Amino acid sequence: MRESTAIRTALAAATDDRIFFDLDGIEGQYAALLRELPGVAVRFAMKACPVDEVLACLARQGAGFDAAGPNEIEQALRTGVPLDRIHYGNTIKSDENIADAYRMGVRDFATDSVEDVAAIARHAPGSRVFCRLATSGEGALWGLSQKFGCSADDAVRVLEVARDAGLVPSGLSVHVGSQQMTAEAWRDALDDLTDLVVVLAGRGILLDRINLGGGLPALGCLDKAGRPLDPPMDKIFAVLREGMERLAAESPSPVEFLMEPGRHLVADHGAIRARVARLTTRSGADEHRHWLYLTCGKFNGLYEMDALQYPLEFPGHAGGDHVPAVVAGPTCDSDDAFDHEAGLVRVPAAASSGDPVWIHSCGAYAVGYTTQGFNGFDPLPYTCIGGSQ
Ligand SMILES: *Cc1c(COP(=O)(O)O)cnc(C)c1O
């Protein structure tokens, strides 16, 4: 487990189902990232953990925010972070969204189409725009490949249209896909960005910011089959450093590098204390199987449980017999389960209703993806522990 003793103490002391965020752990993760990538400006992707205390903790460390719309901008502003550390990073926005963001003082907008640029020019005149380049998403658990970004040729056109419309064409961005497991994805992205920076300079567009997006992986989650994911972090950081150096050397104008990590900063510093609802043995449409149902699931904390596994711990059952089981949440929805085609989880044979279960490395995409009590199962309350003031 990657989390601190503080979070384990909190899990052990909990008397209800609850998600804990370890602010010291998040601070440490942020500091470690900056040691690996010195000088990179962090814009935390808020959707990964829209919890006021977590955002305030990151803001105190010097992070800014990648906000996806006016409501996230409002939440970012509540941390007291300066406006120039908040950008509107969503390429999808209505006229009203743009006008609201502009009114709130935001002057940096992501884009990937001439239609969006025209709307920014009208509703946020004079603002800075950065164009998102499409990536293949290969090597990531979630590719994000189709819905966002444009080709290099389109990016030239988009930024020229922006300039002609009185906006400031300031940068380029990418997102190589969430939980990106390969260093090659960033190498390819940095190659494309470097080529494009030079092409744009030839057209008189000198950029000052390169945004390398999100995608940095969490370390403590397991794959669908329950194997450690084990992302090659050293290699990923080395490729990022080399790529940034090369881009900076080839760029005719000085550039600042940004990143928008989400998952990487919070995933391994959040954990849930839940309980066993029931361990059963049934022969259904498939063969005879054990099923272990938890008191929380996909709709209140474990949204990504169909794509990965979170490590489980059953305090009080460290020894004893274990059996392979499908682990599932408590609702009447069959997607509310780990992917049982891919792999089963070893659970204590003696697990009984009400026993505590600790679910590790589930700090990313937990709170924001919680439903409003789907099937009557309450959203988990949360507690933040630690954190410097
Ligand atoms: C979701 C998102 C991120 C964060 O992605 P992670 O894989 O969690 O790091 C960063 N940038 C943008 C634009 C996003 O939509």
C-alpha cells in the first residue's frame, strides 16, 4: 500500500462508510512530481477530485487549476488561487459558458475548432487560446482519442483564425489518455508538438506555452485481472524531460511548460472504509461462484471498477482461508462490479456481513462521479486528514 500510517489509522478508527483523503500524501505527491519535472507549472484537473480541502491544499503548494466550466472555475476561485493560474481547459463550451468564464476573469481557453474560436472571440474578446492536438490514446486505460483535439494542419488554421479574430494564439496542448502506461505516448506527443511549434513560427505565430495535459498514471491500482499496473515512471519522466528540452531548444520563442495531472496527484492518497454486505455462493448462468458484495460500489466511490481493480484489505481477516470471488457493489446494476471475465479477487472465506473493508488507491474520480443516491445508496461522506496550513 502506498498510503501513510495516518490514513490507515483513520480507516481503523472509522465507524461508518467514508472516503478519506490524505492531504500530506497529496502534498508529497505534488512535491515529488515537481522534483521529477522541475519548472513545470501544474494545473490540477479538478474533475479528478473536486473536494474543496484537496483543492486548497494543492493551491497552497503552488498548483493552479484546469477547470472544465464555470462551476469548476467558481470552485477553483474559492481556494484563493490567482486568476492567471486557472484556465478553461475544456474544448466544449456554450456561448453562455464562455461569457460566464470571461466575466469571472478567466483569460485562458483551450480550443480545437474554428467554431469554438469564433465564440471565444465574441464572448471573451482578447483572450489567450491554446489549441489541443489529437493523440491516438494508445497505451492508456482511457484513450480520450476521438472527442478532443485536432490535426496539426487544423491546429495551424485554428490558431491563425484566432489571431485574425483578435485573440492571442498562445499555446498548444495534448492529452495522451488517462492512466497512460507508456513513455512512448509522450515521446510521440512531444515530437508532434515540436514540429508544430516550428511550423507555427514560420507563419508568424510564436507560442509561449506548451501544455502536456493529464494522463500521468496512478501507481497503486491493479489492472482488471488484479495484477499491479506498475507504470514505468522513471522512463516516463525521462522522456518528458528530454522532450521538453528538445522542444525548448527548437522553439524560436521561449516557452513555459504546463501539465494537468489529475489521477496521479490524488489516486493513491484516497481510501474508503466500507463493509461487507454479504459473501454468497451461487450457481447462476455461469458456473458456481462466490460473490462478495460491498456496501459501496460504482455509484458512490468506485466508478472505475469495471476498468481496473482497487486493492482491498479485510482487517481482522489477515490469516485464514481465502476464496476467489467476484467483488461487486450493492446496487441492482450489473455494471456495479469488478470485471469478472478478467479476474477474481481473493477474499476471506469467513467474511461476514458488517465486516470492515478497506479499499485503497481510490482517491481519483471517486467523489465527482458519485450519483445522487442511485438505488438509495447514499454518497459517501468524506474526511480530509493532515495537510499543512
Ligand atoms: C481529465 C483531464 C485531465 C486529467 O487527466 P488524468 O488522466 O486524470 O491526469 C487533464 N486535462 C484535461 C483536459 C482533462 O480533461
